[in-house]
Amino acid sequence: MPEILRWQKSSFSGGDADTNCLEIAAATPTTLQLRESDEPATILTPTPTALHALLTALKQ
């Protein structure tokens, strides 16, 4: 049976059910998965290096 991921919405989403935002889930202790709430079937599994680069760019 596949493990069910616990998706967490960004705290910047505003909390409304109709608000589209980035969601993140821990697939394993070292692997994160990302998806857009309006496209939940499309899941990205970035490498730690790529995720770090994304987060660094978003902070700037």
C-alpha cells in the first residue's frame, strides 16, 4: 500500500480553501515533494541542491 503524504500549504496562502499555493510534503526523511494546490497530480521531487537554489532565489 503506498504511503499517504501529508501535504502542508504555505503560510502565505491566506488559509482560504480557494487560495492556490505551493504545498510541500516529506516523502522520506531526506526527500521533499512539491506541488501546486490547483494541480495536485503534478508532483516535483527536487534534488536538495535544486531546492536550496529555489529557496535562495525566492528569499532574494
